[in-house]
Amino acid sequence: MAPRLDFSDWWAKETRKGTPVVVKMENPNYSVVEIKGPDSAFRPVDKNRGKNAKQVTWVLLLKAHRAVGCLTWLATIFCSLLGSIKKRLSFTHPLASERLGRDRWLFSAIKLFLAVSLLILGFEIVAYFRGWHYFENPTSTLEIQSLLHLVYVGWLGFRADYIAPPIKALSKLCIVLFLIQSLDRLILCLGCFWIKLKKIKPRFDEEPDDAEGCGYVYPMVLVQIPMCNEREVYEQSISAVCQLDWPKDRILVQVLDDSNDESIQKLIKAEVAKWSQKGVNIIYRHRLVRTGYKAGNLKSAMSCDYVEAYEFVAIFDADFQPNPDFLKLTVPHFKDKPELGLVQARWTFVNKDENLLTRLQNINLCFHFEVEQQVSGVFLNFFGFNGTAGVWRIKALEESGGWLERTTVEDMDIAVRAHLHGWKFIYLNHVKVLCEVPESYEAYKKQQHRWHSGPMQLFRLCLGAILTSKIAIWKKANLILLFFLLRKLILPFYSFTLFCIILPLTMFVPEAELPVWVICYIPVFMSFLNLLPSPKSFPFIVPYLLFENTMSVTKFNAMVSGLFQLGSSYEWVVTKKAGRSSESDLLSITEKETLDKKSQLLRGVSDSEVLEMNQLEEQKQKKPVKKTNKIFHKELALAFLLLTAAVRSLLAAQGVHFYFLLFQGVTFLLVGLDLIGEQMS
């Protein structure tokens, strides 16, 4: 048997030194736990056992500390919000407010709705504190106490019999439309997943090669850059287009300048002259009669006699910077495909991370190109032309009627007419062109108004042509039901009506209350699907959901204006650009400027030329007009309406509805005060 090594007695002897001390506890704080088995000590302790006063005190202090910290955090956010609002209002003058014009009808309707809501809220608060809760039936459980009580009882009966039924009917209609649109979006996502899984990608057989003796014949390509007062971006776009890798004798660049500022005209002319001296086949065109906006500009350029010698036309807006291999990745797709009319490339954005507004725009546009355009191109050979970063077969343009000035979406107009004439489209998701998204809410709002009023104008104008065309019935159904009605009309209608009108209205008419899955679960799921093409944007899912609901007022207003031809339906405002470039672009521009200066010194120039160059440099460095943030009335009115409904939901203790209305109201408030996007000093 092994010896027993027990040092406990020895250790006790070594440590027991000195005078022993006896401690007497008058109120011992201990508890006796009975152990009924060998594993009882490892069982969870009963939480309901008694606690002494000191433990309870510490727990209460800890909870109080957490509550105070939470309240302090909320108070800090609230004070910061109030400070921003006060600062914005103090620096606002009449010129910095949104001009409503002929769109005042929607603002007047929202103000009337807000006034009625405030009146009903005051009435409900009085009834609540007097004990006349809406979920009780005062006619059977309470006696009439006063004239005010009698009025309240009458209001409950009138609300249940006459107001709730039409609201229920409208909400059911909007929910059905919401589900149909959600199903359409889900099918698009499944189609995109199938394309990724099967690696479906448009390809061409013969690739252009720079080596001599290759069999590829370079076709004649016309490149157009339409612009209007584009001081910030004209230089980088012209520079990028002039560096396209294509034989110089097979390409012509048209700079179509519609600027009404003479200083900008001189700058663009000088830039064109600079590239012309370098051997680029480039010309400058300026219209004296500027009608038809961009469509009129393109139509005028296509009427030139020399255009007959060209087979294809590539179009780039003033802020687009194609890579040198753009034409070699797009034009070869036309070979041996006489039915192909358009090749569209994807947009990427140099300023997508500039602020919250640009991040949210990037989510929408990534879904549009990655899912909508790609799925439509693969399965239908049709999609809406994006107006830029695309190559058209000139024959397709001519057979479809050319550029028309009847709407503000000339790109969608020519795409629909080409589709009706049997032309097919190809979308290239892997060919990307750099561009910008608007950095200020004012510019973004004007852009969205044009993008949503124009399709309704076009739908009214081309509905007859669609019905009488010779294309297949399923193509007609796709154009009318999906392309126009579901994605251009129904989407802004139900999003504004359901989340900005019906939802706050149901807080005052609880008989028509919306279910939680309508206002929470399905919108979050749809937002999740929208974020799939841009996974880095997942932290912005909640701001994205709230901001999309906020933009529904602009889209709804534009849709109604275009459908009924109201005053602002044919309004074209050039989207303001910041002139941002990628790092490689900035480096190349710097190198080019250095080389230009050295070459000028070597050549030598006359005094008049030096004077003209100095004037151009001064015009380039000219300070832009000072801009200010604006106040947007419709968004502010809806903010107060939603916050009023949130207060009303507190009386009914509706948790999800309250939080949604609160956060949505705050979002409308921030947008209405132009606190999202670029902030002007």
C-alpha cells in the first residue's frame, strides 16, 4: 500500500503562531444549504431563496445606474437632434426653402391630415385621462357622464361604422399589392441566384487584338458626351473617352455641350482643342436653340451628315469615366447578331462611401444593376436603357424613330420603342463604368422626381403602341403589367399610401389596425433581399428601410404628376456633381498637366496665347456659387404627422407600431431639415 502523504497537520502547526483572536458575529449573514446527495453542490441555486438587505440594495443601485445611463444616452441624442434642428432653422432664409410650385396639392393634403390628427389626438388624450378608453364600449358599460362624453361615444360609433370600413378596404388593397411586388422581387433574386449558379454570361467568339494580321475588323464607332453646365466633371469625362483603346481612324468623339454659361463653354472648347492637338478625332458641338433637353441634344447630333459613316454609337454622361477597354468589351457582341440593338454596361460609383445618402443610393443601384437589369437581360433580352454607358446600333435607333423629346426619360422611351420593333438587348454586369451619385438630398430628390414622373408620361403615350404592336402577347403583358404598372406605378403608390397614410391613420382608427408582419417582418425581409448585391451595406439595413419609406413621398408625387400631366412632370434639372475621381484618375490628370506645361515651355507660345491660357486657368479656379441646405415642407409635415400618430399609439400600448412610427417620424424630420447627405457651410 502506498504511503499516505498528508501535510495538513504539519501545515496547521506552521501557521498557528501568535495570539488567537475570537470574532463574534451578532447578525451573521450566512445561509445553510442542505446537501441531499453527492452532486447536490453542483446543481443550480434556487433564485427564489432569500436575499439580505445589502444584496437587494446593491441590485437596485445597479439597475438605477443602468437606467440613468440609458436615460442620459437618450437625452444626449435628443439634445443633439434639437441642437441640429435649431441650428438649421436659425440659418434658414426664404430662398433656402423648397419651392412647391404646382405640387402644392400634396403638401396641402398632408397639412389637412396633420391638423385633423392633432385635433383627434387632443380629444383622445382627454378621453384617456377620464377613463374612456377606446377598447371599452361606453354605450354598454358606462353611463353618459357629460356632453363631452356623449360626443366621444358618438365619435366611436361613427368611427367604427363609417371610417374604419373604407380604411380596411384600402389597407387590404395595399397589402395585396405589397405582397405581389414582394413576390416579384423574390423571383428576381432567385433568377439572379440561378445566373450566378450556372455562371451565365454573354460572350463573343472573336476578341479584338492589337497585333497586326488579326482577322477582326474594327467597325466605325461614334462616341457622344452630352453635357450641360458641367464645370466639375467635363475634364475627366473627356479625358477618359479620349483614351479609349480603339483605332483613331475608326472612332469619332462628339462633345455635345448645351451649357448656357460662356465661361464653361470656353473651358470645354479648350479641353477639346487640347485633345484634338494630340491626334484624337474629336469635335465640339453647341446648340443655339436648346430644346428638348438631353433628347434634343442627342437628336441634333445624330442629324449630322458624317454620322452615316458610323455603325455604332456609345453614349456617356458628363460624369462617366469608361476604362480604355470599354469598346473592346462591348462592340464585339454585335458581330454576327443582326437582331442585337443595345449593349448596356454597369455603373460603379467613386463616391459611394462619401456620406449616408450615397451609401443608401449605392444599395438601390447595386440591386437595380445586379438583379433587375441582369435578370431581364438574360431571360427577356429587354430592359430599360440607363441613358449612358451603353452602345447602340445606329440602325436600331433609326428604325425605332430616333430620339424623341416627348418625355424626360428619353432613354426608356427609345428602349421601349426598339423592343416593340423586335430589337434585343444585352446587359454586361462585368463591364463597369465609373460615375457619381448625388451627394446632396436636394439633387437626389430632383433626380428621383424625373426618374419616376417620366415613366408615367411614357406609359400614357406608348400604351396604344404596345397594344397594337406585333410582338408576342407575353412580351406585351411583361411591358404593361411588370415593367410599367408593378415597378413604376404600384411600388410608389402602396409604399406611400400604406406606410405614410394608412399606418398613422390606423392609430386614430384602431378598428383598422395593421398586423405586425406588414409593418415589420416583410419590409425587413425585402430590405434584406435588396442588400444582397452589396453585402458590405448590411449595417445600414434599418436606415435603408426608413429612408426608402421617406423617399416614397417624392416618388408618389412624381408618379401622380407624370400620370396626370401636372406642372412638374416635364421638369428637367441637371443633377449636380461634385467632380470626384478615383486615385488613379487624379494621378493621371496630374501627370498630364505636368507634361502639358513642359511641352508648352518647349514649343513656346505667343503673348496672346499665354493671356488666353491664364484666363482659362482663372475660370477653372473660379469659386462656385455658395450653396445652402434647404427645408423640405412635405417631409416635415409628414414627420409631425407620424410623430403625432406615435404619441397616439402610446395610449393603446402598441409597442412595434410606436417604435416604427417614432423612428420613421424622426427620419422624415432629418430629411425634411436636409440633415442627410452633403452639409453646406
